[in-house]
Amino acid sequence: MLTSSPTRVRSLSRFSGFSLRTGRGRLILLLLALLAVALAFWINEHRTLTWKQAINPIYWYHRLRGEDLYDPQTAFLMHGNRALPEVALTFDDGPHIESRARILDILQSNHVHATFFDVGRRMDENPALVRRTLAEGNEIGNHSYWHNRLDSLSPRDRHREINDTDIAFYRITGRHLTLLRPPGMRYNPTVLADIHALGYTVVGYTTASRDFDPTETADFIVNRTLNRVENGSIILLHDYPETAVALPRIIAGLRARGYRFVTISEMLAHLPDRRRRAAERYANQIN
Ligand SMILES: [Zn+2]
């Protein structure tokens, strides 16, 4: 049997030239630790999964079966097709008078269509921006009327938050909304069931650019977005002035990486066959 005696350990460390007792040994250890920290930073900056997903076996089980893209039970779009080099730009919380027109100008001059999750009360304030957004080939989804967290409301108030937004949109456009993103992505099974009963497709996101944080610069927003994108990413941006500053570089950077831009409806229509058929069945049943 092999036992390691103190003599043996000593002779081994002498052989490899590595010992924690020497200054050189400590230096090597320090360098390795720094390297590990740098690697962790790099992985964190370039990750396309949350850490929670990465270590969750249930997530990987669903992902291997292609169930991480769209859930037919709740009509929830979580991710686009991983086999297609396409991404969806989504802008929440508008239409803001200070930024929507600039964002639309940039999208138009770059021949890009995006999806806007608008708040009902701002639709009422800026109906012309709602009309222009649609006229230029973009999509609009429901983001509640007052931006209240849907899971903190009574069923009656929740219903009102969602329906008042649709009424505002209908008054302006003569059309109904079919996509919905819950404010703050706050939901629970009851909220999802209520949204489903109203006929909406719920839209999540995969890439948060952190443009909601007023301390972040346009440079940060650009880098964060470009680093964390993959095939089928749904990119969460906001209808804010700083996002408009970052947007031309985000579009150019994504194009340079070979991505094309799709709306959420196009992303749903491009899902792998089984998911796409389920999404179509739901949409047809509603309309
Ligand atoms: Zn929001």
C-alpha cells in the first residue's frame, strides 16, 4: 500500500520545485488565483445563461428536449431558435417622447424591425408615436397600463392593467395586442394562467443590457449586449435616451457577428417545427 510519509511529501515538493513555504511557491499560487478570478469575470461577462440555469439539471433536461424555447402550456416564448443566426431587439416601458422617435429613426435607417412593449398610459399620452412605430414595420406588445407588478395585484386589478392597455392601443390603431411582457418579469402560475386566458403570448428575454440602470454608460450597454448574445437571443432594452445612444453600435456589432434582426412574431414563426406548430395553434384559436 502506498502511504505518504512526511519525508516523501518533502522530497516530492523538492522534486517539483514547488513549496508553499517559499516565496516562489506563494507567488505561483497568487498568480493562479488571479487567473481564476480573471477567468470567472470573463465567463460572467460572456455568459448567455444565468448562473442558476447553468447549474440547474432541470433546465438542461428541458433544453436538451428543446423545451426551453417555448412553453405551450402557458404560451411563453423564452428563447428563439438556437439553429438560426437571428435575434430580436425589444424595447420596454415606452413610448417616451424623449427617446422613441430617435430609436425609430435609427431602426429605420438600419432597416431593422423591433418589438416594443409599451405601457398603456404612455400610449394614451403619445398616440402619434404608437402609430409611427407600427407604420414603420415594428411590433407593439402589452406591458400593462401603469407598469404595476402583476403578481402584486388582485385578479380584478390585474385584469384591468392588461385590458386598459389593449383598449388604449385599440383606440389608437383599431387593432388588438397579442404579445405581453409582465412588468419586471414578475409572474407566478396564477398570473400566467390569467394572461393565457386573455389570449396573450408571454415574451421573456435572454439578454439584459442593464440599460435601465442610470449609472451605466452607453459603452457598457453596448458591450454587455454584444457579449451575451447567441442564436435566438431576445434582447431586453428600454425606450430611454441612453439606449438610443448605444443602439447604432449594438446594431452594427450584431450585424458584424452575422446576426439578422427579427420581430417577436417572426421569431415565433421560426421556432423548430413542434414549438412553431404549438404557437400557431394557440394564435389561431385566439384570433
Ligand atoms: Zn418594464
